[in-house]
Amino acid sequence: MTTSHSFATQLPRAFLPPLSEGTLTLSMLFSPGISPEESQRNGLMAERSMN
């Protein structure tokens, strides 16, 4: 019992990888049939609104 307890206390407490602060990933969903120009315009507006 003591051996398993000491092993468990050595396990990492966080299961998430370290985050790279300052990085943001934005995913956008558009309706099928959207034009490339409109998609580009919407993407630029989203980027600008984040600054």
C-alpha cells in the first residue's frame, strides 16, 4: 500500500500540455456556397476585431 501511494504522489498533477500564451486559433464556419471574396472579407473582419 505504501509503494502505490508513493508512486501516485509522483504522478504529474496537470494533464494538459503547457499553453503557448499569446497564440489564438479562430475557427469560423460559413454557409455552403459562400464566395471566396466574401469568405476572405469575413476572415479579415474577424482578425481586425481581435486587435
